[in-house]
Amino acid sequence: MKKAKLVFIPAPGFSHLVSTFEFAKRLCDRDRRFSVTFLIMNSLLDPPAVSFIESQQQQQQQIIKLIHLPQPQQPPPDHLKPYPEIYKFTHRENYKPLVKHLLSNMMLSTRAASNSVPQIAGLVLDFFTAPMVDVGHELGLPSYLFSTSNLALLDLTLYFLTHPTHVKESNPELTLPSFVNSVPASVLPAPVFSKEDGFVVTLKLAQKFMDMKGIIVNTFQELESYALLSFLDTKIPPVYPVGPVIGLSSSTEMVDSAQNEKIMKWLDHQPDSSVVFLCFGSMVKFGATQLREIGIGLESSGYRFLWAMGGDSIHHDEDILQEGLLDRTAEKGKICRWAPQVEVLAHKAIGGFVSHCGWNSILKSLWCGVPIVTWPIHAEQKLNAFKMVRELGLAVEMRSKEVNGDDLVMMADEIKEAISRVMDSDSEVRKRVQEMALKCKKAVMDGGSSHGYFARLIEDIIANI
């Protein structure tokens, strides 16, 4: 029986690492011929990513191994401020000689070994590590892109290959093949508006996507059926929607067991579908004005709430909330630093989710059948929110307001109204989300769409050895 080793080179961000590790575990569980080696770019890891890698190191199994790459030469520090995207791109590029040397040694050792030693069948790259496809070509190894986001972001990135013109926020709407509706320029990721920085990097990444042998996407056919059809009969590499790829245990989240237990016990005492859950990811830190508006909006909505504030400590944030808020809402509200997202969303007490619209969070909410209020903040989150609200009708929209001529703030009245809409037990959004939850689970079961695409992907990879 042929055995195959895949070498994963993930992006160093926490959200990218979580879904990439989950995909690797599922691949190895699905087919015992596979083993995986991760090459970790230590110098680029953010604090949550460091914690996650340490936890994975402790859980490491024989079929999944981690190799920590040494520090490469760093780009000139004076490039960081004017060109942050090019700086990060160059930093990742500087890992290429290290990766090539390591892969060359791995290939020599496997060729010299017996037939029972797994042969390297290819590289699995991330959106941001796609340029490593060049190393694969030099060594005769096929590369696969694993997109931790959706088909919409993939389509947008590839769009610029045929429309290599700098985009401005004031531009008219874009016509993207994967969208039914025209897409406002205002919902595009901020880097594409930077002509000499982010836009340059986006074009370079798109070019590398086209050099892949296949593109694996963390989505499923039933969710993005229109988008998937738009990729057929094109020169784009074969697309494999194998999602939802989400970790279903708290081991993938930044929560200590004692905090976890307190949160779940509190939820156990709440009525069914009575609690709105607020969580904004690992990178968001709100200012005092926004925190107060959230607090006022939650209290005036009248609904029970669980608010995961994030950050290192919630004590300072509690101090700047509206005076007396915590006392007045003590029986119906709970504020914490972090919460185990999947476990919370799966709890019968949860009726709605106010989210930053990271793709991992969206997939978790759909899996659990919980409707979302969209609060996109950075990266491709605005595009995700647009897709969920306008394209799919699976979320409730909120709109921010300009304050002091500059800062965008989500006002208390808007928060109150959106929470009331998402918590409506008879809303169309809730019905659609619950229907999608069933499709979500069916997709990964034997005979489901993602299960089938996974099988085709495995056949393609095994054919490489």
C-alpha cells in the first residue's frame, strides 16, 4: 500500500492555523496512508498562535509532526510602516531557501529508505504562503492551496488577474463571477485599496494560485453553489470544497477549563434560545466609546447576553462601561474574557450570535444553527458579511455611524434593533440558518458533497507518488 506524506506550510495567524491543523487531522483520519509534517514560521507567530502551536505540540501524534523553521533574514524595518503588506510578504519569501533545503533533505532520506516510508506527495500551502509553490516546482513537488476562507475571497483575488487596475473605495460596484449581486467596493479588504502595497501583493498571490495543482476550500457546495459553478469551465485549477472544516472541541480555543466550566454552568440555567452571544475574535480591542454603546444596547434590548470581550483583562473594560450596568444586568448577563465558541454556540440557551464575521466563526454558527448579526471589522470580514446578508440571507446586518468626523461606532440603538431581529424566533433568517445547519452536517457525512470532494482530492494526491 502506497503511503504519502504531505508537507503543510501554513500562514502563521491563529485563525489560519486552527482550520489548517483541523484539515490535516481529518485527512489523516480519513485515510491512514497519509502522514503530515508542518513547517512553522516561528518568527511570524502572533501570541494566540504561539499558544495554539504549543498545545498542538503537546497533542502531537505520530502521523502529524511539527518542524520549527529558523529565523530568516528580515526585511529592512523602515519598510514596515509605509508598506506593511509588502514587508510581511517579503518576510515570508525569505523563508524559501530554508524550506527548499529542508525539503531536499527530506526527499533524499525518503528515497534512500524502504518502501514502507511515506513518499512526499506534495505541499499544502496557505493563501499567504502560496509563493512557496515556486519551491515545489524546483523540487518537482505539486502544490495545493488550502483556503481557510471561502470561494468569494478566492474569486475576488483571482478577479484582479483579469482586471489589474487599482481599486478605490469610491469606485462603482464590481461584477464578480461568484456573486449574484454586484459587490460594493466598500466591502473589499482594505489592502486592495493600497496601490503600491496591498494591491501589489494581492496580484502576486493570485498569480501563484494559478500555479497550484488544486485548490482546497473551507466551504461546502450547498452554501456556495452559485460561486462553485462560476469556477467550472475556467483555467483555474480544480477546486475541492471540503468544509466545513472546524474544530468541534474547546482544545482549539483560548479558554482555560475553569472559565469554560463557569460559562457553561451559567448557560445551563438560562431558558432555551434566550441568550445572545457576542464574540469578536482574537484581534479586536474596542475603545471606551464603543464599549459603552454595546453595554447600553445590550441592556436596552432586554435580552440575556454572554459577552466575550477578548484582550488580556476585562477589568479595565468593565470600569468604562455605563455606571451600574453590571449590577443591573447581573441576573441576565455575563461578561468574560474568552468563551469556547463552538460549545457556546451549540448550547440550547443560545439564540443569536453577534460576530466579527471571520469565516471560522461563520461556519461554526451555521453548524450550530445560530443566526448571526454581522459586525465586520477587518480583513475580508466585510465581504463575508455582504455575502451572508445580501447573497445568502443567512444573517442580520448592522451599520456603523461616523463619530467625531472619523471613528466608526456601532450605536446602541442599532445594536438593540439588530439583537431584537436576530432573536426573533419566527424570523426568515433563523429558518434559513437552521435549514443550512442540516445541509452543513450532511455535506461531511458519507455520501455528502464535501465527503465526495474529499475522496477526489485524496485520489489526486495519491496519484502523485
